[in-house]
Amino acid sequence: MAENGLNILLAEDDPNFGIVLKDYLELHDYHVTLSQDGCQAITAFRKGKFDLCILDVMMPGKDGFTLAREIKKLDTETPLIFLTAKSMKEDMLEGFRIGADDYITKPFDSEVLLYKIKAIMHRKSGAQVAEKPEVTEYSIGQYRFQYKLRLLHLNGETHKLSPKESELLRLLCQRLNDVMPREEALLRIWQEDSYFTARSMDVYIAKLRKYLREDPSVEIINIHGQGYRLCVHNGVML
């Protein structure tokens, strides 16, 4: 689960840019629903609950302005950020008239978008949004895992993990008894999803299985075509 806990609706008709932006936001712990046109986006908005919407202005079928008006009819409080390849004053004014909280002209610095999201959510709450404390220690069956120190403890013995082993085990812990998607781990840790990085991750999974084999209640299961699941049978992760 994303640490920020914010759900973002992203409406962007350029599939390549949309996927890149979605992955970037998810790497910063936001939940992102990507829609490739305005019709898909308004359907998603009706079905889900979103804390913020990022809308491309120029989309086929239903443009960003029309989409924004429909969103505002359903929920006047949801913040809106418009994305556009044009910097025309008339378009910007139209966006703000509809109720836009911000307006970003492509191309833009993705880091700037992150700060704009945080600023908007800060204004909406009326106070600085307190971030949840980072979890750095996990209990995995009989094991104790210290993520920051990269240490795995069992019965008085300690094993030092490599940086990638530690990052991978943390992702598995964050989804205890649930699937850790292969693509997410590859993008977060290796910054690339390819055949070779996937094979490398398989090697690291095998190493983690070796480290965790002393507790029979703990196992890492391969979920074919999806990823891996760290399971603790009759155990609780703290």
C-alpha cells in the first residue's frame, strides 16, 4: 500500500507519457489510476474515490475541460491539475474558471509536479499533511528484519544483507501474504524491467529464500506471471 495513501486519477491520451508519469508517481508512493481519454476517466471517477485529478487538456472524445466540469458536478472538493502542451492565456483562464488548482505546461519537470501535489494537498487540509512514520523494522515469523541497517536476525544470529537484498525483502514485507508485482520491484530497485534484470531478481529471490529457510512458517512463493508473495503461516508482521 502506498505510504502517502493518496489516490490520483490521471487522464492522459498519450500512452507512453501516461505510463511514464504513472510509474513515476507510483515510485513516490501514490496510487494512480490511468485513463487514456475523458470518457474512461469520468467512468473511473464515478467508480472510485480520488484525492486529486491530473487531467490532460487535449484528449479525444472528451477534452480535459469538459471532463473537469463533469468531475466538479460530482465532487466540488477534488483538486484538479491541468496538463497542456499549450501555454495560451485563454486556456489557462478557462482552466482556473472551471476550478483548477494548478496548470502545468508540457514539457515539465516531474519533481515540480510532486511539489505542486504536496502544496495542493497542504492547502486542502488547512495544515501540513503529516507523513506516516517510515517503517524500518519488520517481524517475519521468527526473524527480525532491520531495513535501514540491512540486518536479518534469528535466534541471536545476524546476517548482513546486500542493498538490493534489503530493498527486495522490504518490498515483500510491505505486501506480506500478498503479491509483490515483479514489474514494481524491477522499476524500484533496478530502474529497468528487462529480461536480464528479471533474471537478476530471480537470483536475489533465491538468496532470500536461503536466508529465511530456518523458519518453516516463512516462504516466498512464485506467483506465475505476476510476481512473488512472502507468506508467514500463522505468523504476524509487526
